[in-house]
Amino acid sequence: MKRIAVLLMLAAASWAAQDNKNSQNKPATVYVERLFVLKYADPGPVMNLVRALGASGTENNQMRAIAVTAEKSSMVVIEEAVKQLDTPAAAPKNIDLTVYLVVGTDAESGVGSAVPKELESVVAQLKGAFPFKNYRQVDQIEVRSRTGERVATSSDGGSVNNMGAAVRTNLGIHAAGLAQDGSTVRLDSMEASIRWPDVDHNLNLSASVDVKEGQKVVVGRIGVAHDQALFVVLTAHVVQ
């Protein structure tokens, strides 16, 4: 029994020595650092892809640069990936967004203002689905965004009636982008929080939407009262 124990101890020592020898023969991992200054692409999305390739690093939007740390063997692949992404087609574009708040109501008058001419076709469609007596505009919000960036704005200029009651709106979009066709605007997680007079809570709308450039899209309908509903209409233009 003692002899078996000794043999096991000798075997364990031999295995340990072998493992140690193997680890010594294995080359050490070499890490390198590289600074990429981008001409066209947004640093954030590029850095996210670089991290997916197993690297680490940080981005600086103001300097339009990313600092990357990776294994030496991986850096060649990363350099090629960044080169492929940083092309003129990836340059951020400005997008002008116009959001209309339109109320459908059974009231004869005194709500909002007349719907502008550019919304007449939208109102005609709404009347076919929601037969309110009148459709009126209560606010219009205009904001410029850049592809890949967050949008946040607010408005308290909407007027509901002649007594001075106002609509207050907070609008946020997680990110605006373009589809591959270059003319379809994609809005990721658009959120509107609307304070309506005589309603004791905010009216909220959340949606992700694709809108063809120049097209007017009804993003959603929010019930206000049994004889009123609020419609959020959106149009987008890519600024060349």
C-alpha cells in the first residue's frame, strides 16, 4: 500500500513537471495598441464591432477616433474591418424631422388650429378610420438629428383652446438611421410624453418606425377622452 502511494506521488510530480514544461514552451500572448482616426464613420458603432472581434478600447466622438487594444494576431483583422467601415457611405447624415400633433374631436370649434395644407391627405385617411367631426392641429415640433445619434427635444408651444391651455410634449428617439436604400429613415424607440390639459396624467406613445423620405406617417393614436383622440404624425427629410 505504501509502495502504491509512493508511485502515485512520483507520477503526480512527473505530470506537474510536464505541465510546467509545456507552459514554459507556450509563447506569451502579445498585446498591441492602435489609434484609428476615422474620416467618415461614427466612432461608437465602429468600436462596438471592434469589441465583438475580441478587442477592447474606447472611442472619442469629438476627436472621431478609437483607441484599440488587441492581441497582435487579431490586430490585422481589426485594421481591415475598420478600413472597410470607414468609407464615404458611412458618413453621418443630417435628418430633419417634423412631428405634428393632430387631435380628432367631436367638438365644433375652439380646439387647436386649422390643419395645414400638407396634412390634408393624412386627415382624409384618418377620417375614413376614425370618424370624428373635426381634425385640428395642436402642435408642430421640428428637430434635426444625425444618423446614429440620440434625439431629445421638448415643446410647450401647442395651443388647445382660446383660454390659453397648452400642450407640453417631450420627444425622444434612441437613434435615427438610414436603410440600405438611402431614402428610408429608421427611428429606433421613438417616445413621446404629452401633457394634455384637463388630463391628470401624461399621454405616452412608444414606437419604432420606418418612414420613406418625404412621406407622412401616422405613428400612433392616443385616446384622450370618449370624444377625443390625439394622433402623432411624422415626416422626415435627409439633408444632402
